[in-house]
Amino acid sequence: MSLIKICVVIPVYNHGAAIGAVVASVQRHGLHCILVDDGSDANCAAVLDQLEATGITLIRLAKNQGKGGAMIAGFRSASALGYSHVLQIDADGQHNTADIPKFVVLAQQNQPALICGCPVYDESVPKARLYGRYATHIWVWINTLSLAIKDSMCGFRVYPLAPTIALFDSTNIGKRMDFDIEVAVRLHWRGMPVINQPTRVSYPSDGISHFKVLKDNLLISRMHAQLFAGMLLRSPLLIWRKIAA
């Protein structure tokens, strides 16, 4: 088995107070960082300029495109730099970077698979957010006809680059908070194995969340409806895959 070549992609939108510590934690594991500045304000942009001097790759988007838009730009940059896999992690410090080696080992052992973080929350998580996630979990299980994806909303995961970019090239993926959910479902539809890795999650180190309760929940609801229609079209294949497994 050949060794994978993995880097870290972090979408950044006004997380200037937290991103330095996140990058330092990632770099302790010897991984190259690609930061995608998703139209941040001047203060955050200045922090990112300083981080660029430490050897990270910095991509700047002129306008805010949302988490998905930033991640897609980061994926394409990673591919151009010759990486085979991308580890995605959030900029706000909520993810436990000490678990990065576990994700990397799983990706090495399961090179065609999507390695999905499965959150283990501490007391900092808002209860409404915690319970609200279960509605999405149920829809994802319906839309995949599977329990393979334990948590589709966690932004700590490892993607094989080639099939993921092929998905972007052929499908219009949601560019905002719907991204993590939709890309996981569509990769599963395409037959990508999913490995779930428990990981501790706290909320968030800089006190900033860009989740807009009304707008993003409406966006996610529309996405679930679209995925449900797609599942109905694919249901014979999905059912046959379960029978043949």
C-alpha cells in the first residue's frame, strides 16, 4: 500500500482570535496547512498574513462564499499541489487536534474512504444545537438508506481528493452550511466507504459561530428535500448495494 500525501484545509471567516492556535496545533503533527480566507475582515486578514510567513498556503476569496465555497477552493489548491487527501478542520478551535494522528492512520489504512468525525461533546455545546442535529441525522439515514454516516455535520474529516473533486466537477454542491452534509451523502451514493471516528468537540474557542439559525436551517431543509428526490431515483441501486454487501 502506497503512502497517502495529506494536507489540512481550514476555511477561515473572521476567526482571527482562534486560527493561530489551530494552525500551531496542526503544524505540530507535521502537516501542511492551506488556509482559505473566505472574505474575512481586515483584522482577521492581518492575522492570516502573519501566518502565511510561517509556511502555510493562503488562498484569498474576494467575497464570502460560505464554508462549502471555501472548502472547494481549498480542495482544488491541494490537488494542484499534488496531495492525495485533505483533512478538513474548523478554524474556531472546536475540534480536538490531538486526534489528527488517528484520522491520518485511518485514512492510510482505508485510502478510498471518507473518514468522518463523530462528535463527543462536552458541556459547552448548546443543547438546542445538539438536539437539532438529530433531525439531520435521520434525514441523512433516510437519504442514504443506510446508517453508515453517523454524523454528517461534523467538519473534522478526511477526504480522498480525486473522487471528491470529480464530484464537484459533475454536481452543484451546496456552498454554505449545507456543504458538509451534502458532500457526505453524495459521496456515499457514489459508493465511497465511510469510516466514523469519535472525537471530542467543544463550542467554540473564540465564541464565534457563523451558523444562522433561520437561514441555514431553511437551506438545510431544502437540501434534504432535494437529496430525498435523488434518493428515490437511486433507491434500486442503494437497496441492491445493501443486499449484495
